[in-house]
Amino acid sequence: MNATPARPVTALSFLRAARTAGLTALLLGVGVAPGALAQSVVSPAQDLFNRANQLLQNEYGGLSTADRAALTREYQIRLDNVCAPAPDTCAEAKAYPVLEAELTALGDEHTFFQTPEDYRDFRASVTGGSRLQFGVKLGALDGQNRVVTEVVPGSAAEEAGLRRGDVLLTIDGKAYTYENLRAAREKGQTIILGAERLGQPLSLTITARESSTVDLPRLSFVPAGTGEAAVIRIPTFLSGGGVAQRVHDLVGQAQARGASGVIVDLRGNTGGSLAECDSAVSAFVPNLTRLARSADGNARTVVSRGTRLEDGRLAGSVRNPNLWSGPMAVLVDEGSASCSEFFAFEIQYARRGPVLGEQTAGVGNTATRVFPVGEGALQLTILNYAKPDGTPYPVSVTPDVVREQGEATTRELTRGVDSLLSAGVDALSGAPTLGLNPFGRP
């Protein structure tokens, strides 16, 4: 079961962080509270705090102007207070809320602490592993996440018969709550869902099960004038790789079927691998170039024909790349974050087609890396980006055609109406196409 995450997630790679508590405290180089340094035994909570703050001091490359050394001092005092009853044995979990508060105070939505449960789910998503899930994504209606916005292919939800637009009303005969649905998922409990589809009642039996988190792009077709348009839905840029390859394959299928245009649906896509995103964009944009800026200098990324070069070195490619040269449009909403924002911006920057929907989440100009610390992990902004002429990537993407996607549009979905998708189809008629020699363009 998935609902819109509270925070966007992006992961370019994992790094192992192996530090001793004593070395960590010394390398921080800040005025940590005397109690933390004087302890002959460093508690699990203090060890976690030390390692997380060393990473914050040494690896952070985001745009926050907060005084990170001052934050470390302030939240060390908070940790000391939390651990006062047992300073030598304070459990690691005691540091979780302290780190969460500290990273919130940093003011960078892309940098946050992942609890062990969050980190397990994250690893499963990144590697394409398995986890206990229903395989359904929900949108808010009447104060609850209760409308099915997406059903993952091959999931328990698909087998149970749930469809996009279904409204969840009851669980085992009692009034539906999102909390009860989540509890049933966590227990692997079989439940009977009372639902409504296009105004008609239905009952479905569903059991959460261990299943793959792989959620690759998929293709559908909708009427467009006298023909049909292809809709490429990209739910995530994670899924353990294969996203870009799948996008190129789907573009090939759309071309073979004679689609009159392509709509790329990035709504609710919270990001993932920038490498996957870049190679996926190259199915629509002939060439793109980006500078990654960090304290160590700039690195140049060039992407063309599904091949990605980092400072001139091959960093990945797809087999049998395709390039869509016809009209296209991109759909986004406030849940489109990180790599989704990169994708939408590259389409806008290349003047390749209109972007429609809501202002995006607002983390589209940085990259993060996930550092395991203790039983959890620290997601940390390490880079910010610009075009070769120095133009910074925007924090968020403002659509060319703004359409708010609130509860009213969710209610429309329960009636079988996707108004933003319809607007995307209409926008294809005025969208640009590529020339006869797109790769000859600068």
C-alpha cells in the first residue's frame, strides 16, 4: 500500500559510512556539549548522533544557509536531555526524533533521517526487492486517503480487482480509515473492502503479501482526434534500474502503433535515480548537458541517444534507444519531486513540449545520497545543478499550463474523469515536433 509520501525521496547511490564514535567526535570540529566527549562509554544514541552530524558537516552540498555547526551544538544539548536517565546506555531510537528535528531545522526538504522501517522500505524500492504491500496508491477524499489512484501491475490489489477511481468505504464492515488499512497491511491481514465504483457498490477481499517493489513504466492509449495518443506512465525512477530502458522500449511501441502524440505522466512520481531519469529524457530530447556543482568543483553530464557520459566517461546506456520526434506533453502535480522535476525541466528547457498540472514539490535542483547510519539512514543533499551557461536548475517546475489537482479532481476521478489527462491530449495539437536531423542541433 502506498500513499503520497510526506517527503520526496531521491537516491543516486549508497555509501557505507564506517566511523568510530571517538574519531567522529574529533572530526566534527564543533563545540559538542562536553558530556558527549567526556563519556568513557558512548551510548548507541550518541554514536548515531555523532555519525549523522559528521556527515552533515563534511558531505552536505545543498543550498541551506543554516549554521550546521550551531545546529549540532543545539541538538547535542537536546540529546543529552533525552538521554539523561541513562547516558551510557541510551538506546539508538532515542536519537531518532532529535535528528529528525535537527534536519528539519536545516531547512532542506531533501535532507532527512530515515528510521529503520523507512530505510527498509527505501532499500526495497531502490533495489527492486520485496516488501509486505497491497500494491495500491491512494488519493485524499473527505479527509482520508481513500480513492485508488493507481494499481501496481501484478500486485495483490490488481488480483483483488481494485481499479483506478474506486472509493474505499469500509473495512470488514466498519467505517474505512487509512490507519486501519495500513495496520492490516503491516499484519498481512485478510480484509473485506467495501468500495464504490462509478456509483455502484462492490465488495473485494484482499490480503497484503510480500511482493516486488518493481513498478516500471507502462503504456496505454487514449483517443486523440481521429487517432490515439500514447500515455507513458512513469510511477517512479527507482525500481532497481530498468526505468530508462522501459521508457525507450515503450516509445518504440508507440511509434510502431502509429500514435499521434505521447503524454508522459509523472504525477505522484517522487523521484529516484537521476541516471535513470536522464536516459529516459533522452527518448524525447536529443541532447542534454548539466553541471553538478559541489565543494570539490564541477562535473559535466552529457546525455544523448540513451547514453550518459560523466566528465567524458561512459556512465550508462540503454539498448536499442528510440527518440520520439512527434508532439508530446508532460503531466505533473505537487507530488512530482526530484528526478520528476528534472525530467519536466529538461522538456521545458529544450522547448520540447508543454508541461501541465501543478507547481511541483520543490526539490528539483539538488541530488542526494543515502548514508546508512546505525539501523537507519541519513538522506543528504550532496550536489546542486546548473546548465553550462550557469543557469541554475529551478527549485520547482512551474507548468506551462497550470491546473490545480485538489480534492475536486480526485472526486472527478471517481466518476471516471481524468481532466488533466484530457488537457494533455488537447495540448498535443499545438506541441512542437523535432526536425529531420534532431541530433545536429547544438
